[in-house]
Amino acid sequence: MDLPQAFLDRITKEWNSETISKYRDSFQEIYHSIRLNPLKNLELDSFKEYNKIPWASQGYYLSRRPHYTWDPAFQAGYYYAQEAGSMSIEFIFQKWRKQYQEKELIGLDACSAPGGKATHILSLLDPDLDVLICNEPIPKRAQVLKDNLGKWGYINVLGNNLDFCKYGLPKNSLDFAVIDAPCSGEGMFRRDNRAVEEWSEENVKTCASRQQNILDHILPSLKPGGLIVYSTCTFNKDENESQLEYITRHGADPFKISDLNNFENAQLTGKENAFRFIPGVTKSEGFYVSAYVIKKQSEQSESKNKPRRIKTAKLDHVTVKNGCLIEEKGTYYAVSNRGYEVYKEANLGLPIIAIGEEKKEKFIPHSNLGYSPFLLHNYPSVELDWEQAQKYLEGETIRVFCEKGIVLLQHESIPLGFGKSVGTRINNLKEKGLRLINSAPSKTLADIRFPPS
């Protein structure tokens, strides 16, 4: 692959010859990694060849890339395909959590789509006491985020669509914020030709300016002692080290994470609170991560929003464990009790886990209702074989004899979504945006998770 000359000139000045050599050699190797959902039980041995990612409790390297799209477990949020380096936020978050005094957390994932870090953070939070605000201003990306959050199964989450280049959240409203900032994408050169084609020195400067705008609007919303994790998938100092200096000038102290250096050759950047993951040196795509804690200020006034007037809703077929339902324009959303309090009192985001909608005075369940252990329902389940399961995921009608009414369709006890039985067949209720476009390339689940070489 031909890389931009200006990029090559810069890393030649900044990296030693051994690092450059390993980085170039890494273009001949592909890394595959997944993170399991602790809410759900997936047999890891079905992937056959795997190794633990040392900084993520549920993270694993795979020797081969599964055909994720056609795996019912992937579609139901049993695992997430994510770069290994970006899973390092777990180590940072857990270290900070041990020293932070607040028992109930409100956190922000500022640039949340498609949902890798959001689902990871939710797996680290207390689902009853903590709440995550997921923000994504671009509508198409926001829908992908909602889909992935719904599959993951947690309901202690709210959504927002603020452009943090222009707007912020109330002062002192957040305990932590994860800012995986839009960047020039140098860390993705190995796997994304478009990132190479779109790269330019001008774009680096544009991204750096945008990142500072985002920081300007988020930093005031952090409480004293609160955590900021700032990350990018790029290498240059304008978007990384320079932002580190900018954050420290605006009321934050570096949070020491240098013990991450014990893990798999992740490189310190000369600071105790920042790491750079370089392909070939570390088994990961390119990634930069840094951590900060907000200083205690003499002024700690908290902005107050006017409480919303919101009533909870009820459905005969559905019970929410440690949570409630909200109805908005015929669509029902599930949220944890703590999430409801934050939604009602703090006005930081909206419920986004849709579980169904009212159509012609009848409730039509969404696949999310079947994905979450926090959502209890009394719809009967129907087990499908592999071929039937694939047809269902593609949106086809299923020829099965069963009692009439709404049913939850499953494959090997993994929920796929809902259908309406008319006795001799099951009409497909799978949401159109979640249906598979192409047929599975393999006829067995084993070949999907461990494709033949």
C-alpha cells in the first residue's frame, strides 16, 4: 500500500527505525479481536483458536475472522467485534473507579457511534446505579448506535445528539467522559484505503481544531475528581500530545496509567497518562489513549435543569427488571430506574432502547425485547434450525406449525427476533433495517465462527 509521503516523512522523524520496520511489516498481518458480553453466555471454544487480550477482561484475539454478520450470537449482542487497543479504556476506568468517591455514576460517551466503547463501558458499570449518556449527532450513525445498544441488552443508557463543537451539557453534571474524537484516521491505514485517500496535512489541522472545540464544550460538565478519557485512532502529535497539553491547561491533571506498559508492548508517549498503540509493535490497529482527572475548583456550582413532567407506561406482556417503560408517539422505550431519574431530573438525554410500538391498537414487539435479560415478557419461543434461522434473519416467512400469536424465534436458545404465527407459518416481524441483505456463505455455525482457511 502506498502511504502519503508527508505521513512517512513525519513518522521517520518521530519513530525509531525498529518501530517503523515493525509497522511496515504489520501490513502483511491482520488482527481479529472480539469482546464478550458479560450479560450473556457464549461458548468461547466455538471460535476454536483464541488468546486473551491482557487489558480487557472479556477481550480475545481470534486466529481467523468470523463471518460476523451471519452469526446469530453476534446479531443478538453476545459479542462485539472491536479493536484490541480501544479496549484499554477498561483498565483506565477500573483504576479510576477504585479511587472515586461517588457511588452512583453518570457518564458520557461523547462520540459514541457505532457503539464499541459504549457497549464496553456499559459492561463495566453497575446496571442499577450508574447511567451512560451516548451522544451521536449524525442521524445515520445514531441509528447504528441504537441498534448495537439494543442488542447489547443494558437499559441504563440514555441517548443524545448534541454537536459538541457548538453545545455542551450542564456544568458539573458528569462523573466521567470518554471522548473518542473524530480524527484523521492514520491508525486505520492498514485496513481502510479510504483513510489513506482522505488523509492530508490540512485535514490533520482541521481535526485538531474540531477536537479542541469538542473539549471546550465537554470539560466544564465534569465534576471535580471526574475522569476524562481522550482517544483517537491516529498517530500525529497535533491531534494527540497537543490536545493533552490543551486539556491540562483547562483544569485537568494527568491520571497515571503507566502500568498499562506491562501489557503487550503498548508504548508510553513520554507522559505517564498517555499511550500509543502502533500495529506491529502492539497487536492492535493504531490507537492513542490518555486519561485526566478534573481538578477541584473553588466554584463548584452545578447547573440545574427544570425537571421533565414524564409518566411511566405499562404493557400487559412486558415487565422491566429494576426499570420502567416510557411511551413516546406510540413507541415504547425501556430504561433503568436510575436512568429514568436522570432523564426526568437532569435532562441529559432520552431513553433510546426501543422495545416495540403500538400499531392499530396492537403492540408489536421489537427484537430488543428478546435481547435483554432486564426485559421480561410472556411470549412463547419457537426454536429454528440453522437454515430457518438464516431465512428469518433475511426477512423471509418461516414455515412452522405452532400456536397462533406473537412468538420469539430462537436458534440454539439465542434470540433472533419476533414473528406472528398464523398456525401454519410465522410472518416475519424482524425490523427491516436489521435484516440481512445477503445469504450466509457457510451452511454451519461452526464454519461461520471459524471459516475454513
